[in-house]
Amino acid sequence: MALGLWRAHNMQVFRDFLPELARHLKRPAKEVRKTGIAGTEFPYQWVRVYYGDDRKHPDSVCDFGFAFPVISRRKEAIAIFAQNAGYFVFNHLCIVAVRKDRRSARERVIWGPDDWWRTR
């Protein structure tokens, strides 16, 4: 039961973010829909999502390995595509950072409070 729910959720996120995902992967949406995301398209990087407007004192934190974020201003949402954990959606009121590996203290913020209210 739980595995079926997880698969259904992943397919829903995949379908909902297909245009943005295809742009990220630099492949036509029709091709991505047909073949999915190849294992080689998941980078060796970690994505961290902070809830709240302060990375030093967040309300919650989520980490994803072998993952990449896809930001949709139109949907006001961020999808995280993780090779092993699955696909997740967060509202746009968070901070998204990328790290080269799980132990790295250095991270690059790619979405934060300054981006929350910019025009779509």
C-alpha cells in the first residue's frame, strides 16, 4: 500500500512539473514523459530545503542526496527530484540551497526570501 502511494505521488509530481523538468533536463517534454529521468541525470549533489526565512534558525530542514531542484514561479512551488527518495513539492516560502556533497559546509542558495515576491 505505502509503496503504491509513493509511486502515485511521484508520478503526480512528475506530471505537474513536466514542462519545467524538461527545461531543466534540456530535453523535449514528450521525450521526458516517455523515458522519465535517467539515472545519469541525477547529479552528485545535495539539496537542502529550509523552512523559514533564516538558514541559521530554520523552522524545519529537509536534505536530499543525488537530487536537483526545479523552481516554478508560476506554480509558486519548488519540486525536488531525488534519485532514491523520490519527488517532493514545497511551497515557494522556503530557502533552497545546493551543496557539492553531504559533508560540505559550503552551500549555494538558489532560492530565498528575496525571490519569494518577485514577479512571476
